[in-house]
Amino acid sequence: MKRLILGFILALGVSFAYAQGTQLCYTSNGDNCIPGVQGAKSVAITTASATTVELVALASGKSIYVTTFDVVSAGATTVTFKYGTGTNCGTGTVNLTGAYPMAANTVITKGSGVGVALNIPQGNALCITNSAGVQISGSVSYAQF
């Protein structure tokens, strides 16, 4: 009976999760494990300055996997997620997103908390740039390993 149900699920092309060793995998055919990352930590986004702010510090040999984020602006600005090293990603800075143009009360969200929305390479910090001196607020959920 289990084989019949599994065959039916596979025939429909439904994705499912299973444990492969210590890794949770998402797959539609039982092969080719796609790692499932779930946000285990969160950090607030809050700045009212036209500057770049570090959200998640770098950890040597570890990557940051953002699973969801939301940002709301109190006025006209652009917001860009970046990564890099040094103080507030001041060295080796690379844009993760384009510049999101925001008006007052604009909200941007991405991700669901399960699966990677933004991937920051090993040994880099996650930062956000606010282009104007207006308040931006929000949060980032992430895993770092």
C-alpha cells in the first residue's frame, strides 16, 4: 500500500520532504536532494540614516541564508541588500538585490521562511543600504552555517 501511495504522489509530480542523513531535502522524484533551509534566527531592520548598516555579522567559513525579509519605509528612499566584509560591509561590497524604490508606507517582502531567498557567500556579512535619511523598519529571518 505504501508503494502505491508513493507511486501516486510521484505520478502527480508533488514535491515532498524527506530526511537524507541529517539534511532535510525537497524533491519531486526521490533523487537530487535540494537542501531545505529554514530561518532559525531573525534580526530587526531599523535605521533612519542614509547609510549602510550591518544586519548579520560574518562568521568565518559560514554562509548566511536569508529565508524571508520585510521592509517598510516612512518616506521616499531606495533600499538595497548587500554583502561584504569590514565595517558595515565596507570592503568587497556586492549588491544582493537591485535598489528597491520606496515611497512612504511602501512594504517589500520576499520569501516564506522556508527555502533560500538570498544567499550570502561564506565569510561575508549581510547589510542593507538606505539611500535617504528616512526611517526604514522590518526584519530578516536567516540561517547561518
